[in-house]
Amino acid sequence: MPLRKVILLLNETAAGKAALDTALDTARLWQSHLTVLHVRVDARDVAPLAGEGLSGAMIEDMMVATEKESAVRAHDVRVLFEQAVNTHGVTIGEPRSGVATANFVSVAGREEEIIAQQARLADLTVIPHPEAGQDVSSSDALHAVLFDSGRPVLLAPATPPASIGRRICVGWNGTAESSSAVQAGIPWMKKAETVRILTSEDYQRRGPGAADLAAYLALHDIRVEVATFRAIDKNVGAGLIAATREFGADLLTMGAYSHSRLRQLILGGVTRHILENSDLPVLMSR
């Protein structure tokens, strides 16, 4: 199924700019409609955080300051959107068949709640890469889409990719999560120039192997090659990233959190390593 609706969660950071470029390239590739969503802080959420000992007037001042700051940020993000749309040759307006279009929406609320809800009626949601020094495992927006939307997510790289979806790697380990990612990736694979399945004894779980996946994709008229990679210093995620670089991939599709998120947070894991270290777009599902 082709991608018809893409959502991008946009903030004013440098990573947000890279994600915007990635999302616009995706919209052009699929001639789809891109909704750029900016979530402002709801001033009403400030009051419970103010704590005791503050007068009503002080809390009201804090709410007014929050609204002003949010309005300035929303304006800056909209300017960023309009500039990027012009650069990428995407039309601002309502969805139109055969044309890449985009619109900008700014709403107040809790970011993780709004993006998860909106993602449920989108073919793909693009999330910016975490800023340097941030822990991607604490990204509420990313995990809200993964765990609460039922839809795939594309983690944009920290810098805009030169291309997306021409050379695709599939990280396969036989799990239900990787199966879901394959389904999300099939439309991309049909467009790709070449596809490689990456498999490893250190990564494989109980379930179908890479050869089984290759046979399944052949039924969809997708011809693939299979390559084995090895963990680097016992780190499967590092080995997987090295394999994508060796292949010159511009998209990695893989399942997210075959182990629990808590276990990966405490002990580390393939998903966490990929999210924190990958320098190419990652299409994830679970």
C-alpha cells in the first residue's frame, strides 16, 4: 500500500530541521500529504507544576509567560516549515492526487498524547533524532508512537540524508516485531533499487530465518540478498550499524523492542543502540 499520509512532529531544533527535510523528501517520493505537527505547551499544565507557596497572581504570570514563549516558538517553527517547503518544491495546501502536499498544524497539549493519537490515522510518522546528549530511551514522543499508535515510525537522522529508500537493509531476527516492520517496509522495498536482509546468530530469536523471509518477499516480487553480520565487541547493534554502512544503505527497517523497554533501558539492547547511534533513517514497528 502506498504512503498517502505522513506526519512529522516538529520542533525548532537542528534535529527538527533535518527531520523536516527527511519528511519532505518522503512526501515527494510518495507524492503523499505531509502534516507537520507542532505541539505547544499548554499553559494550564504549568499550574500543577508550580508547587505550593505561590500566589494566584504569580501562577497567572507564569501561565502568561508560557503562552508567549510557546507562541514565539510556534512562529519560528512555522517559518522553518514554509522555507523548507519552498526549497523542496512541495505544495502547501490540501491533499491532491499525484502531488506532494503539506500543511502546518500547531496545537496546545501534551506532545506524547497528541502525536500518538494523530499517528493512528497516518501511514507513517516521522520523529526527529534526539539532540546530542539526550537519552533517546526517554523520548516520550517516539515511544508513544511505537507503543500506542499501532503504526510505523521513521526516526530521522541527525543530518538530512542524501537519499532515502534506494538501498534498504532489513534487520531480521524472526520476531513478531521484525515481521511488523517488514510489512511496513514492503512498499519501500518495491520502490528500492536493492534490498539486503541482515541476519546474525547473535540477533536471531525463535522464529523464521532470513531464508524464509527472502522466500516470503519473493512472493511480493521483491528480490533480496541475504548477508550475515557479527556483533562488535558483543554489541549486536554496533554490528548491525556497521553492516548497513558497508552496504551503503539509506534506510534500515527493523522491529523495535523485542525485549521490554525497561530491560533495554537498564541493560542496553539493539533497539536502544540503533536509536542512539544510527546515522541513516530507521523505519521501526512493533
